[in-house]
Amino acid sequence: LAKTTQPISMDSYEGQEVNITCSHNNIATNDYITWYQQFPSQGPRFIIQGYKTKVTNEVASLFIPADRKSSTLSLPRVSLSDTAVYYCLVGDGNDYKLSFGAGTTVTVRA
Amino acid sequence: TAGITQAPTSQILAAGRSMTLRCTQDMRHNAMYWYRQDLGLGLRLIHYSNTAGTTGKGEVPDGYSVSRANTDDFPLTLASAVPSQTSVYFCASSAGPLTDTQYFGPGTRLTVL
């Protein structure tokens, strides 16, 4: 499994764009990049997954450069309800042993 | 659809006692997982099962055992609880491995005194 590194915490204000970068220098050819979101007192929930370039859904965008050694989760125009912990995971279709790590705690202020 | 249910919601347990945390999913997912979450350490995988009848060890398996007799149920047993097992326990399931979305239960808050 590729090791990931992400910031411990980030602060933002309502209406701003939040970008969280995850480093995964030893990502393998078959690895995908997946992000989860966890609200207090709840289990994590899937946000987005990608392999290369850019992926966008109704919640977020995921930017992956050509070398795939990092990825950036972009949350557009955040609101107070986006305050959560965000986890970056890297692995392939044979991985079951996942490690969510400590994630990035995003705090959105009014 | 209920998704994943866990029981109990919370429990206080005396050290040395045994306890089984229950997890049931109704999505017919092949893979199921148990994680523990401790402050500052994120989620750590305890055990997993990629299909009924098989189980595997995760990152922190010591002191825990699991079974997967059928597709829907994946109980986690603490044979002799210790205070360091105080944590929030999450069960999850997915259709397959990492590239398939994991769906998490609401968690069980366990306190071992």
C-alpha cells in the first residue's frame, strides 16, 4: 500500500474554496486515489475517487497531476456543514488492508 | 434499506470480561471490515473479510477475533477486554476491495474500565 501524507488541519471560512493536498510518492501503477469524509460521531463516507487528471462530482473535485505522486481534493464554496475530517487513501483492486490515518481536520468558520 | 447496523450503540465493560460487537449489512456486500478509532490516530483496521468464510488480520488485530459465517454478519469479539481497547468501533462493508466504496455503520462506543 502506498503511504499517504496530508496536513493535520486546515481552517477556512464559509464561501471559500478549500484545497487539501495528499502526497503519495510511492503510488503504484494500478493504484487509485480515494477520499472519504467523516463528520463527528459518524462513520466515514465516500466522497470521490480517481486515477488520473481530474474527476468532479456534486460534492468535490479531485485533481491528479501527471506523475500521480500527489492529489488535491477541492471543496468549492464550503459551508459550516463541511466541517469534518477528510481522509486520503491509495490502493488498487487487490487491497483490503486499508489505513485511513489521522486525516485532515477541516474547520469552516462563519 | 438499512445499510449497516451495529449493536450496541455504546457499552461500558469491566476489564477481563468478554464482549461481542455485532455488525449486520443488508447490501449483500462481499467484503466487511472492523476499524477502531482513537483520538489523533484516525481509523485503524482490526480485521477484515473479503468473502464469507474467510477473514484476515488488519493493522491492530491483537486482542480481537472475528468470524464470517455468512455474507451479512461480521461479529467482533473481545475475549478478555483491557482498558486500551476503549475506543469507537466502526464496521464497514464494500462490494469488493479498495476501488469499491466502503459503507460504514454508526459505530459502537466501548469503554473498558
